[in-house]
Amino acid sequence: MNILILGSGGREHTFAWKIDQSPLCKNIFVAPGNSGTAQIAENVAVSVTDFEAIKALVLSKAIDMVVVGPEDPLVEGIHDFFLNDDALKNVSVIGPQKAAAQLEGSKEFAKEFLFRHNIPTAAYQSFEAKDVEEGYIFLDTLKPPYVLKADGLAAGKGVVILNDLKEAKAELKRMLVDAKFGKASSKVVIEEFLDGIELSCFVLTDGKHYKILPTAKDYKRIGEGDTGLNTGGMGAISPVPFADEVFMKKIEEQIVKPTILGLQKDNLPYKGFVFIGLIKVGDEPKVIEYNVRMGDPETEVVLPRLKNDLLELFQSIANQTLNEQDIIIDERAATTVVLVSGGYPEDYKKGKEIIGLEKIDESIAFHAGAELKDGKIVTSGGRVMAITSYGKTYQEAIKKSYQNIEKLHFDKMNYRKDIGFDL
Ligand code: AMP
Ligand code: GLY
């Protein structure tokens, strides 16, 4: 098969790395890709949301399957675009159709779905600019901290958590009335605060059947001890040590099954990954959010632990025969540590040469914001590289990642030295 992967991060390098191991794979193309995908696939300079350019690429390279990495093309309806085009309708797309992608594209849609299907989640109400006064009154009824969420996609920045009621009201006004996040905050979901430890559950579905993939935990804050600004993710661990069999059974019965059934009942066509962001409150799992794609950097620890042929799984998703597959998981733990540009998640410089990659041993360097320039690998983004290792325990794996990071360097390289500290 000829495969096109859309995206340019560590997630997409990991997809390419895993798909390259499949005997079913002939050629891999990545749009737009990075210096890591360039080593195993052909990069094509096409944007993930330029559907006409993607169509031309799919036809000229005789692509059989498109694997969608990020959420934007899904929320904009790339799967529907393929189904509605006579020349593309037989090309498989891994990723939900537009209606189902609203689970990530709209927080209000996701909350309504969760309540309709009795899936445990935080209490909420949603407000538009015209009801800002009602929003203030609702905030008065809640205890701090106050959780405010822009309804639409806001590049991972749309959730604000505040301790002070006055500040929460001012923030609500900024979001609704002053359009802090543009159209994304024309609606705001105000939510009950859930106190607990977070983890993520990844599910593959063909729309009828599902398979649960390994769990993972990511570290979103820039600073050690989970302090400072939110980032895309500074590291990840799989499996999550506190997600034992009893807890996983609860996740499956109370959350995964009703989610897949809910998609069917609501007629939301879904062939792809469901990323369920969870929080463990006491002994009970509750849903914080749905994403309609894999996580980054969670992919860099989940796929390395998957022993199955990923293309075989994807084919069974396309044919709706996922029930015939058995998921086989590597017993070892996997960890990843993300190297970032100094200054990220705020301003940072690009174009810094990355030195020492050839010295890495017993770890895998998944490239993210890194590109080839004049024969050198240089930084091109905030999150530059994810260094993944295996170990009998996550402690052993993380030690390997840190040993290899010692061999790497670029100007103002930064990373968290405490991944796994809270486990
Ligand atoms: P989201 O974009 O919905 O995943 O939210 C971003 C982060 O905000 C989550 O990873 C949580 O750490 C936090 N968060 C979101 N909703 C809640 C909630 N109801 N209670 C506590 N923390 C939350
Ligand atoms: N690491 C979180 C995400 O991919 O959304």
C-alpha cells in the first residue's frame, strides 16, 4: 500500500516509523513532514488543510490510505471531502468524519454527548456573549477553582483555571465579550473543577467495534513539579502505573463502551483513534475531554508498545472488521522526554543545529520541530524532539532517555528532568 501521513510532529514521525515496519507498506509520503520522516518517507510540502493540494498528491502518488495526524483537517471535514469525491472515495481515511470530529472541535458538543450517554464527567453550563450576566451568576454558585473553556479549537490554550471569583468573571468577559480566543470563545463552557490525577486512554474504532490501546500519562506544564505555562506536552509514560485492572475495567464499562455506542446512536461516523482525557477522582474515572486523534507526545510511547502490524489494524478499521484483530502489547514500559527550544511555549528562536543524534543508542529519537537545512538537522519549532526508551519499569526507561539526552545539544535546549515524578 502507498500511505500518506498528514502532519509534521513527533506523532507523525512515530506513525511513519511504525508503518514502515509493516510488510503491507510500499511507499510512505508525509505532508509536510520533518527531518525525521525524511529519513524513512518522502516529505511533500503540502499543508494539512489544503484539501485540493492533498487530492492532487493522493492521485499523483496512487495513495491507498491517508492517516490524519492533527485535529484541524478532521474538524474541517477531510474525511467527508474524500467520501464526496468520486476520484477519492475509495481511498481509506483514518480519522472520523466532520460530524464526529466535533467531539474535539466543540467543548459544548462533547459535554452534551457525555451527558446524553450518561458518561461520567464534570457538571457544566455553557454561555454566549449575550448571556454573560447569567455566566457571572453561575460562577457565584460554584466553589473555586473555576474552570473556563473556550468552546472551539484554540491550539490547546482555550482552558483557563482560576482561583479567584473576580478574576474568573473578568476572564469570562474577556473570552465572551472581548473575543480573547476569536470565534473559538464565542461560546464558553464553565465546568465543575475535578480534583485528581490525569491519564489518557486511547481507543481504536471502526465505528462498530473497538480496541483499547495502552494508557499513557503526559506532562503538559513547562516547569518541573508541574509548574508554569501549559505546553503541547513535555514527556509521557506508558503504561500508567495506577491504571490497574480494576480501574481499566471501570474505564471500559463506564466510558469506552458508552462512547462507542453513543457514536452509533447519534449517527456519528467514526473510523480512527479516540483519545479520552481522563481524571481519576477518588477511585472513579471521569472524562475531561475527547480528542479525535492520537496525542503528541503520547503516540511516542503508545505505538512503540504496540506489537501489531499497524497497517493491518488500519485496514480492518477501513473494512469494519476490527473485531477480528487482537491487540498485542509489549510488556515493557516506554517513556519519552521532549526537548524544546529555550523560551517555548512563549517566543523562541529557530534554525539551531541539533548535534549528537548519531550517538544515541538504545533510545529512539522521534523528530518534531526539526528540519533538514543544507545537510544539517536544525530546529524549526518549539517542541524539537522526543527521546523514547523502553525499560522493565518506567524508571529504567526514563533513565535511558536521560542518558541519551546527555549526548544531544542545540543552543538553548530545554527539557524537564522530572518526567514521572508524581507516580
Ligand atoms: P482540556 O483542553 O479540556 O484537556 O483541558 C486542559 C487541562 O485543563 C486538562 O488537561 C486538565 O489538566 C485541566 N482541566 C480541564 N477540565 C478540568 C476540570 N473540570 N477540572 C480540573 N481540571 C481540568
Ligand atoms: N499531549 C496532549 C495532546 O496531544 O493533546
